[in-house]
Amino acid sequence: MLKLAALVGPTAVGKTGLAIQIAKRLNGEIISCDSMQVYRGMDIGTAKANWQERSAVPHHLLDITEVDHDFTVAEYQSQAQELIAVINQRGKIPLLVGGTGLYYQSVVDNYSFFPMDTRAEVRQRLQQEASQKGLTDLYLRLEKIDRDYAQRISPQDEKRIVRALEVYELTGKPFSQQQKRQPDTYNLAAVGLYLTRETLYQRINDRVDTMLKAGLIEEVEGFHRRGYGLHNNAMQALGYKQVLYYLEGLFTYSEMVNAIKKETRNYAKRQYTWFKRDQRIVWFDVAQYSEQDLAEKISSHMEGLLSQM
């Protein structure tokens, strides 16, 4: 079996810098597990590793597609699994790093994505209902028929909400039951990072302020000038959507800032909920260690697990 290490957890918990130290200790290469870091130009708002960080350790699945491409979990799974095999062949350890739960699970459990029916008229009707009644109405409907999947996605993710309802109408089965899993595909050593809610929320608030100072508005403005908007799935990412509202005059500056912080805090809650279900993940409290000590402790833990398999 191929070896695979993973470092997961909520946004702003400190995965990026720590992952570099762990990868160096493991003789590893990092595979990003973030659904928005795949897009070129989306750097500030996704907290993407900078070029100095990337030069320290090889990074993969960053900047691999354009914003107008609707990158799918199946595409991610295919490319990540290919990389895992290649990195193992090089005698190195692939380290999956990020916070997109569905991307992580699709790889470590080797989802088989069954072809699912699609029908334009059903999808268009649901999109019209979302526009007329509000997306919350559709999300509540999804919760009733497929609570498991509803808890995994954002209540603002119109594309996935509509798709899940469409699949249910056409098949009579919840979207969450449409994948077959193979959880023993890899020799897996998975670690999760956590902080107390108060500490994490303060980090999130500080990070949003830092992103805005670093030029998040200008980054989104550049996409907006080129015709990108909420019709592009990538532009519905945390931060980007709220800045677009601000640029279009729907939010004041303070409303935009508060909305980004609030939505990011809510997203962090959903990330915890997702990853806590995976009993293979061993959790470490970031606040209990210096970064160097934590990197050493996690590396030793991962090495111990991978050497036993």
C-alpha cells in the first residue's frame, strides 16, 4: 500500500507553515487539499503558500486551473492520487495539507463517483426557486432529505445545493449515498490541528484584516474587471464573494469586513464537524507547543504510524 500523511484542520489554525516543517522532517512533498487554491490568481484570499514557502518544499495542486473553469472534486481526486503514487515512487512521503473536507475524503477513502443523472429543466427550476424564494429555502429542503451532505457544504453554496436536490429528484437517493468508499486504500497517518474557539476566531478576524491590508480588494477587483463574477464558482469563495458585493455597492466596507469574518468563522465550524467524524485523525492542540516542537511531535507520530504499516 502507498504511504500518505495528512495535515488537516480549520482555516487560520496554522497548517501552511507547520506543513513545511513537517514535510522537511519526513522527506515529503506537499499536496494542497484546498478547493480554491487550485485557481490561478486567487492568492491573498485563499492564504496560498507564497513562493518562498514553495521553494522550501515542493508544493502540488496550486495554480493549476483558471477561474472560469468549474474544477470538480473528481478532477482533484484523480490528480491527487496520481501525485501520491509518483511521490511514493520517488521514495518520498506525500503530505496532504488543507481544509476542504470533501477533497480530503475523496482521496483518503478513494471515492468511486458513480455517473449521476442530470436534467437541465430540473436544475433550471431549482435555480429559479433559489432566486425567487431564497437559497435558505432550498438548503432547509436539502437538510430534510440529506442532512449528512447538507452539513458538509455551505448554506451559501448554491451550485452544490441545487445539484444535490437535482440528483435526489432524479434518483430518489440522497447525494451522500451516491459514492462508494474504499477507506483502506492508503497507509494513512492523518493529523488534525485545533485551537479553542475563542483563539481560532481571533486568528480568523486578524487574518481577514491582514488579507485586506495585503490587497484582497485589489485582487478581486482585477477579476471583476476581466468579467469574472458570482456566475463563476471560484468567485463564490470566502472573501471573494463579499468583496464583489462591496465592489457592486451592495455592502459598505464595514459590512463587507464583518460578513467575511462571520462567514469564515461559520466555515471553520463546518470544517471541525467534517473532520471530527474521521476517527483516524489524531488531534493536536496548536496552543500547547511551539511551532518547532509541534512539528517534531507530529512528524514523529506520522513516522511511527507509517513505519508500522
